[in-house]
Amino acid sequence: MTDFDRRAHYIYTTAMSIIFFRGKIEDVACKHCRKPLQAYYCEDRLYLVRCFHCGTMALAKAENPKEAALMTLGTPCIEEET
Ligand SMILES: [Zn+2]
């Protein structure tokens, strides 16, 4: 396992265990499971977008959480959450 691998696993494990996520994402759902997405602002326009339900995660530089979500894991909501 390389140092990069260890760092990637650390980021994934840490980010999945954080309960307090900043950045509410309106009108965007996970494109894999349609559940709500969460975003964490890492400063300097970097957002970590995650879907806690299916365990996917992505990083993107964007102007806001919604833009980061749509650039990565998100799709516009077209149906109500059930
Ligand atoms: Zn999902």
C-alpha cells in the first residue's frame, strides 16, 4: 500500500465518520440511489460531497455545495424523497 493509498483511505474513513457536515444541498440527490447528498467545505473552494446512504464520495472545486454536487455525485431532484 502506497502513502497515497493510506491517505485516500484516511480521508474516506474520516469523512464518512464525520456527523456534522456543513453545506446544505437543495434540490440535488445522489445519482446512484436518489438519497440526499451532503457537502463539507474544505476551504479554498474545495468541497467534499458524500452520499452516506451508498457510501460514495467525491472532491470538487466549486463556487458552492450545489455546484460541487452536480459536478460529481448529484443529479437534480425530479421527485419527492420517500
Ligand atoms: Zn447514494
